[in-house]
Amino acid sequence: MSWRDFWNGEHAIYVSERHKALHYRRIAQDIAAAVPGRDAAVLDVGCGEALSADLAAAASGKLILCEAAPTVRDKLRARFGRLANLTVVSPEEVEALPDDSLDLVVANSLIQYLSEDELKRALATWLAKLRPGGELILADVIPPDLSPLTDASELLAFAWRGGFFFAALGGLVRTVFSDYRKLRAQYGLSTYSAVGITALVEAAGFEGVTRRANFGHNPHRMAFSARKALTVPEIAPQASASA
């Protein structure tokens, strides 16, 4: 089983329907707050079930939801097919989007499931699709020193505020025996220091990499903003051999 297979099938990553609903509502609100304008074209990469994507769509001119799992894409189309400014695509279809056509690309809680080479390829694609001056946000990035106990305590705090505390306690126990735990043990999750992710994003051609508030409930994970340069740097002409 791969990570794509995991997300494509039934799983218990959310401890209850309330947990899932509150999680996706919070993410949609965070994306909506980051949209630069009502006419902006936005790509949400690795969006998952995105139950409240209509909130982000309402803040955007166009919202493109990209999801690798086919069954999740089907659910998204069934849920949001009535929204004229919302489109659901596969990662392969992102490649076909016109270059310089997006104002914002958001990758929330995604890059931990990518290898470094996969991330480099994704960064190159996102850079190409963004308009000059467009923004990339990488959110929910896991630092190498983050303890699973910290993640668990933040989930329990979120659950207490959201009214699903006892479901969260049971969910944490189930996770120990879940496919998620087995996949994490087999494949691991990619982690990055602030210096490391900044270097990767800058090497891909983005500029102005800065820390920002994380999306979602866990402030111990990191988020970064970067932009595509407004102009392509000019290469100075070489002096002629006879000069």
C-alpha cells in the first residue's frame, strides 16, 4: 500500500465526522484569508475531501482542487459540481494548466508525503503555473524535532475546543494499530528544518521565502510563503573576445 492508496480508501485519520468537518472548515477559512483578491485563480494541491471548499471558492475568482486519490476526486465533484468557479483535477491535469495562470498555490499538509525529488518536481510545476508575483504557501510542514506527543496534545486541545475530546482519545488509540501508523513506519514522513525548506524553495526559483502562521490547529508545524519573481533576471551580455 502507498500513501495514495491509503487516501484513496477508507481510513480513520479523522476520529469522528465532527473532527473532519471542523478540520476542513478551519483549512478552508485559512485558505480564504490568504486569497489575494476576489478575481484570483487559486490552486489547492493535495486538498483531500475539502468539505468546506465553497468558503475558499467564495473568496476566489477560480478555485482548482487538486487531489491524487480518484475516489476523493469523485466525492469532490459530487459535492461541489454546482459551483461554476470550482474545478477538481488530478496532479497530472495540473501539468496541463496554462503557465502564468495562477495567483496562489497552496500545498497544505502535503509535502510530508513527498520525497525530496517529488517535491522538487512539484515546486518546478508550481513555479511555472504561477503568474509573476504569484504566491506559493507551503503549510503544515513538519520540523524534524517535532514530537508525536506534541501532535497528539494539539489534537486533544483542538478536540476539547471542538467538542469531540473523547472521540479523539479513542482515535489516538486506534491510530497505533492503523494502516497510517504502518505506512508511516514503512515510508516515514518527510520533515524539513526552516533552513532546509527555504533552500529548496529558493533553489526552485522562488524568492522572498518567509515564515507565516500555519494553517489548521497545530502551531508547532510550520508554514512558508514565497513568490515567483515579477521579472526574469536578465543575463548580462558577455564581453566580446576582441574588446
